[in-house]
Amino acid sequence: MGKIKILIVEDEYIIAEDIKRSLLILNYEVIATLSKGEEAIAFVNSQKPDLILMDIMLQGDITGLEAARRINEKLDIPIIFLTGYANESILQEATKANPFGYLLKPFEDKELHANIKMALYKSDMERKLRENRLFLRNVIDTVPDYIFVKDDQDKFVLVNKAMADIFGTTPQNMVDRKATDFFPVSNQKAASIHQIFTNNDVKAEQEPVFYPEQILSDLKGNEKWVQTTKVLLDNKADRSRTLGVAVDITSRKNSEIELQKSLDKMKRILEQTVQGLVLAVEIRDPYTAGHQKRVAVLAEAIGRKLGLSEDRLDGLRIAAIIHDIGKIYVPAEILNRPGKITPVEFNLIKLHPQNGYDILKSIEFPWPIAQIVYQHHEKIDGTGYPRQLKGDEILLEAQIISVADIVEAMLSHRPYRPSVGMERALNEVVKDRGVGYISQVVDCCQDLFLKEGFKFE
């Protein structure tokens, strides 16, 4: 590394030469010795020194203070002021020129050397700080999200380019101004702006404030979905600042909306498919179709009381409304015969869970509809049919439909017998509570009728 290049601006020749001699002894390079401010300004524009020693009270065109001010406007060169006067007014004027040192003439070589070292160090630190700030500025300006820092007066301290674009201005123009300076409060489109880009909702010693979804509208009426997080950076008596970041989630939100539309469409198609199956049964046997609809109402009520999610309730309802679809293969005269049926005929009826499974297994439901229908006559003790499943081998939805199926069948009138009444219908499942049917399912069914007044329409 070469020698430090120093410019001396001193209008007293003897003092200038004395300083030059000291600098050469200290192993610095003196690139020029000038006596006027205008000369100094012209010189540094063509040959940039590493440091300037500037007499405050230069004689002639302009003072050293004015020369230093004009140099600082364009160039980044550390300046150490020299003066033979130390009164308070001169010191105050000197501070306005942002000096890197201040030497009272006459001074010793070691004092001069120390000031130069400190001035160069301070200049280097300030340069690195500016570079870091510029790097940070470039980083936040390339971020597509909206970043801001506000003070306790709700004025912007820092914003990035993306946010300034929302306000139709530049980041620099927003500093020390409020959102209301750009968006009048009376502007309805500004409502989201004032909610998102304010710090009124951030309190001392509070966790970050998070808004999962907000609509952000700019002055042109363009709308975006954002997620906003705000946090208190500091909460001192004389200063309080809030950092806010609003993340643009418009693409994700639009995808969610489109996905929900697709799901809603698929759900409508499934409903239409199920209704088509119900209609097929209803045309052939209106009693079976009505039974399935009522079982679905009771099964859904039991499932809701058990705390099933809305999604599982949808699957339960659809399975219940077509749980006897397999009876479409059973002759109607057997299903509605007034007298007793033969063992052969009963075995034929017992095939309906298998038949229902075969009809439904190829349909891609988002729930295990075919399996639920297959299992709705199984019992947890293994005495059910058609596969004698036990306990957890049976889906909960199938066990709910099993209880609802028995109760509805006994409560409803049939061509071959009248309703047996609520007490007998409930006793039919209560006597098998914890043996053939899950206790909680039976208890929920009882509570619906006896405590909550459940009735079939």
C-alpha cells in the first residue's frame, strides 16, 4: 500500500511549510500546498487526496469552512480543520462541515499524527457503513414484498421500492412522512393502506402483530392479497420504531380460490352422482329410498355429537344416504312382504352390503364410501355380516350407520308392520351397547332422542 496522500490548505506560508515538514517526517506524502479555498476545490476535483488539512480562517475568496462544505457536497474526503482560534462560535461553525478532526495551532507532530490516524479510521468506518447501507438498500429494494419502518409519530423512517410503488412515489420521498400524506383518510380504497402501514396496533412488550390475510389496494385500484407482520424494534422514552413486512400472497390466494372452486365443482358432481343412485333405488322401491335419507339425517346428527370434522360428516352423510344401494338386486316383493321371509330369502337380503360395495368400489369418492357401505351390518363382537369383522376392523362411520339404521327402521311404518315406538327402537340398540355397537354411538343416539328432542321430519 502506498503512502497516504495529504493536501495542505493554509494561507500562512511558514505554517504551511512547517506542517509539510512534519508530514514528511511522519512518512506521509504531501501532494500539494495551497493557500486559497477555490484552488482547493478545483484541485480535489482533479486529484483526489486521501486527506485534507484545512485552515478554517483562509484569507481571500472563501473561508476554509465554505471550501470544506463544498468539497463535502461532492466528494468523500476526510478533512481536519486547523485554526489559531478556539472560541465557541468557530467550533460550532466547524461542526457543520462534518470535520474528521480539529487541531489548534501550534501543535506537535504526535498530535498531528494521532489526528490523521483517527480521521482516516473514522473515514474508513463511515465508508464501510455507507456501503453496508447501500447493500441493505439494494437488497430490500429487490424484495417484492412491502417493507417499512415507522417512528412513534407514525412517520416513515425507511421503505423499500415495492412499497413506494404502492404509494406512487419514491422511497426517499416517503421518509419523514405519513401514509395519510399520500392516501387521504376519506379515500375508501385507502382503508387497507392505513391498517397495514400503521404502527398503532403494535404495543410495548407485545408479541409481533400478524394479519394472515388482507386486501391491499393502491391508488389505481389494483388489489393484492398480503400477509402482514409488525414488530416493535425499540421502545425507548425518546424513540419508538416499528418494523413491518407485508408479504404478497396474491398468487397463492388465487390458487386457493381456484382450488376451492374445483373442490366445490367436484363436490357438486359427487352429490349429483349420489342423487342419481338414490333416484335409481327410489324408482324401484320408495320405502328403501326414504329409509336411507332418514338414516343419513340421524347418522349425521350422531357423528356431529361425536365431534367428527365437517369433512368426515360429509362422507358419513353420503355413505348413509346410499348404504342400502345393494338392495337394488333384491326383488321388491321380498323387501316389502307383509309376512315372514324364508331363510333363503333372508340370505339373499344379506347380500346387499356386498352388492353395494361392488356398485360403489369403482367410484372415486374422497372418502371410503364403498367400505362403509360394505361394513354397515358388521358388529364389534364379530356377529355381524357379511365378513364378521370385529372392533377396530369396522370403520366408525359404518358403526354409526349401523345404529341409525336399526333405530330408523323400527321407528318407521312399513307395509308389513307399524312403527314400534321410540322406547322399543332405542332399547333394541341399548341392549347391545358395548357388545354389538360402540357405547359412545349408542349413548349419542339416546341423547339425541331423549334429551335433545330429535325427530324425523
